[in-house]
Amino acid sequence: MFDGREPIYVQIAESIRAEILSGALKEGDQVMSTTQYATTYRINPATAAKAFAQLVDEGVLRKQRGVGMFVTDGARTLLRDRRREAFFTERLAPVLREAALLGITTADLIAHLDRQPQEGDRQ
Amino acid sequence: MTTTTSTARPTRRTPQWRRSAAWQLGVYAYLMAWAWAIALVVVVAVLAIVSRSVDVEMSGVAFSHHAFLWFPFSIAIMVTTSLLTTHVAAGMTRASFIRGAIIAALTTGVGNAVVATTLLVAERWVYDRLGWVHGSGDVGRTVLQDGALRYGAGLALLFSAGMLSGLLVGICFYRLGGLGGILALPLALSPILLTGWVGMPSDDQWTAWGNAPGSMPSHPLLGVLVLAAAAAAYHLLVRRVPIAKKEG
Amino acid sequence: MTGYSVSTSGLGVSYGRTAALTDVTIDLAPDRIHGLLGRNGAGKSTLLSTLASLRAPSDGTVAVDGGDPFEDERRMEHTCLVRECGDVIGDEPLTVNLDWFALARPTFDRAFAEDLLDRFGLDPRKKPQALSRGQASAFGVVTGLAARSPLTMFDEVHLGMDAPARHTFYEALLADFAEHPRTIIISSHLINEIETMLETVTIIHQGRLLLSEEADNLRARGATLTGPAAAVDRLTAGQTVIGSRDLGPTRQATLFGDLDTAVLDRAADHGVTVGPVPLQDLFIHLTEHPTRTEAHA
């Protein structure tokens, strides 16, 4: 399950974000408790708690005392917006750099994009 | 004394040594109950059989003194060789084990002496009714000739010495292994020998090596000193001993 | 905070003339799960025995909850070491053994112990000497968990336990640890199984401390690169390669040390995937080619 090099709590946080984005976890859904996470994935409950704390700080999860952790309303939008920002700065920028290195012009890029299936057809 | 743990259970109020003494006494008491029951049956049976052919001239109960010196001695060895590991591995200190062990050992030794003396008094009463001689094995002497209290005190010293010797033998084997333990035996058995030699209230009380009148001056205070020295030796040998792996 | 802190300074333990531990200095924070790794005979059991006051140090000092635990009633009765040999009363039924532990340990939870006996499928009327090796180990686990001691140590308790039993152990340990935080030290050879539970890793090698640091930090120093052999070679040039495997044109290289993260970030561009190194592999490498690393907290 943990096939990344980042600390485990980072990977857990990422997987929860991914589940929210994909809709597997809907807003208002309860997330597994730290104990359940710990026993299911055989990790330290403190590690799970660290991941949750990070997500609470981001506003993605909220804690309901005595009940558990829930996905906040608007969490999906929040994550999406952040991802959109990151898409341009972290993912697209290096691609554009490489394109420049390879001598691909902006016109080439636009032509390529025009040939892609349109937004309606895309998932 | 409060602890820093936030568990719901209250702090133990019984000191460790007392818990240990109680557990060890439980072990001794169970075995002694059986031993005395068996001894009584045997003595009564033997007397019943012997009295058919001859007039009984010796105390039957006195014959059991050997058993009540050496059997508890062997249990005391076992207590040290196996309970010590369990005790410390369960988180209790060696110091509490030592204290508990000595208290349990002395209590058992004295307890056995009390039972033995009481039985002797009862036996003497029975013998008197039956016209038998309550002899001690020495010509012309009866077992309780110098008084039951004196005799009982002597037994208490001897049996206690036996228990402490058992503890000492146990720790010698524990520390030194099989061969070392055997080599240390004379030293570990010395409390029994010394108590019988110089520690008795009467000169010719029953001892492990017979009733011969002692040529050495004998005094119960010396007996007490021997016991104190034995207890001190046990304390020194156990107080920092490394705990072995459990056998088996 | 309910668990005990553990620290040693220049700890040395000798059996006669043989030194089992030399100059070991560690610092383990309370309320965490710490891993203690080492080859057979490295000195792990000696270290744990010393922490449990089963023996006194020959050199240096040991501190549990800030003080010397040797013959200290409070510290000793709140420290529980579960040894492979099992410190039980062999000829009394399990339930009498539980009586004994309840008598000895102020933090012992009898109800929890009985629940665990049930989970492991142990019959409380049986005697330890009649148990199989796996069952005896399981009983050791039961007593160690139910003790709820602020310092709880498991010394290779997995031996003899089959996979389902070990699974039950890990599950019960993590669930109870979440509920009742305490300091836990686990010594095990099955590193793969426990890797994700450990917060810190301490490795003892031939009686000396090899490293003692956060598991995350140790993991961050390892990486496996998988991809076309030429690309992998280019990326790993100048870094410490501790292992390499080829499958056709694909090479998998394992790196360990101060990694050039810039290089790793670019790996995807070259068709090379970067993955973690299992702790077990790091352990094997480190104990085959030991170099003293600075101990990190």
C-alpha cells in the first residue's frame, strides 16, 4: 500500500485527498478512525493522526468530538482548486520547459491540443 | 505513593515484599499440609504395628524430624531457583524477594517446629495413657525432658536453619551452575551444622546428626546469630544477581 | 504523557570477559513504538534485559523515566519485558498465571487479558508447559499487552507464532496502543511485517550502536530506481548504490545515503520510476557493510 518514498503520513494524507477528489469519499462522509487505519494498514496510530492533523489544517477534514473525522463541506472544491493551481505551476511548467528544449513552439502545442478530444468527450 | 501513570486502577498499596512473602508462604503451606497429613498417618500406622510385638520405647513423632528438616529444605531450594526469575521478570525487585523469602522461610521453619512440638506433647499424653516410654533414643532420656518450650525453641532454630540453608543452596546453584553449586554445598549447609552444634538450648536436643551430647558449649543466642548470618549471606548473594532465562 | 522515556549513556554489558554491549547511547521518546533490530547475537536481548533491570550495566548508565531502574520498585513494576523464553509459572494453569501477573503488576488489566486469551484461542485451564511453542509465545503477548506497562518491550515474541497469530498480535497491539498510549519497544527479525508500525529504528550490530533515528528519516535515505539500464546508470552516477538487479533491459538499482533529490525528481523524465527501499533491505545492507552513522533523535 505504501509504495512511495515519502513519510507514511504524507502518503496517507495523499490517498485521502485522492479519494475525496475521485468522489469515493463524499463531503460529510466519516473517515476511518486512527485506530481503524492503524489496524487495517498495520501502521502506527500516531502516523494516521499526523495525516489527519495535516488534513484538518488544510480544511479538508473536520473533527467531531466523540464521533470521529468527517470530510468538510467544500473539501472537494478546495482540493480541486489547489490542484488546479499546482497543475500549472508544478506539472505544466516542466513540460513547457522540455518543449522549449526540444524546439516545440507554442503554435505546435496549440495545434496538438486542438487535435485532442474536446471537453465534452473527455471524461 | 502515587505513580505517574494515568491508568484507572489504584496504586498497589501492599508492599512488594509482602505480596512475595504471601505467595511463597502459600507454596510452603500447601506442601506442609500434605507432608504433615502423611507424616501423621505414617507415624500412627507404624506405632500401631510396632506396638503389637513390643512395648514402644521411642517417640514416633521424633522420627519425623528428619523429614521436616530436609523436605522443606528442598522446597526452599526450588523457591530460589525458580521463583526468583519469575518474581523479577514480573517486575518486582530482588530486595522484595529476599525479604519475602526470608520471612516465608522462617515462618515455615517456626511453624513446623510448633506443629512438631504440639504433636510431641500430644504424643506424650497418649504414651503416658498407654504406659509407653516417650524416649528420645538416648538411654534414660525422654524427648521433652528439658521442657516442651525448650525443645520447641531448639526445633525452631534447626528447622529455620534448614530453610535458610535451602535458600542458600538455591542461590549458589543459580549463580554458579551445577558444578559450582555442588562445590558450594558445604558452605550452604553450614547453617544447619552450626546451629545443631552450637545453637541449641539443650546440649542433647535432637539434631540432624543425632542426639549425642554436645561437647561444645551451646546457646540459643548463637543459634540466632547463625540464622542472622545465613540471612545476611542470602541477601548479599541475591541483591544484584543477574536474572537467568527461564528454563524450558 | 503516560509512557516512560528510555535512555542509555555509554552503556556496556559484559558476561564475564565477553562484551555483549559496548558504548551504546540511545534516547527513546515516550509514548512511541520503537523498533530494535540486529542480527542474531548482536546484543538486542542484552539491551532489553538491562532496561528491564534483569541485569545491571557493567559500564555506563541506563535511565527509565529519568532514573536508574535497577532495583527501583516503581520503575521495575511499570516495565514489562516479554521474553521469548516466557517468564511464566509452567506448572500452573494460565488463569493462575494471570492471578500472579495481576498480583505483581499494578497496571495489569485482567479483563483485557481474558479477552486476549479468547482472541488467540488459548484455553485458560491449560498449563504453559502443555502449550505449543506458538501458543506459549501468544500467551507471552497476552501478558505483555494486558500489563499496560508504561514501558513494554517485546523480545522476538513472533518466534513460533504463525502468520494469523502474528496478525492478531499486531492488530491488538496497535488498537490498544491507540487507546492506552505507552512506550513500546519491539525487537523482531520479521522486519517486513513491522516496518510500517515503527516510529523509530535502532540497530545494534556486534554489540555496538549502528544507528538510532526516525523511521521516516531512514526511509528518506533510500530509493530504488527502476527503468532502462542506461538511464538508471546515468541517474545513479556518483551516488551510493547498494544493490542492483537486471531483468532484460530493465535495471533496478537501490541507493542509500545522502540522495541527490534533484536527480530523483527528474527521474520520471527519463522513464525511470523511483520507489522506497524496504527497511529489511536497508537493514541487510547496513549490517553487512557497517559504517558508524551519527545517531539522530
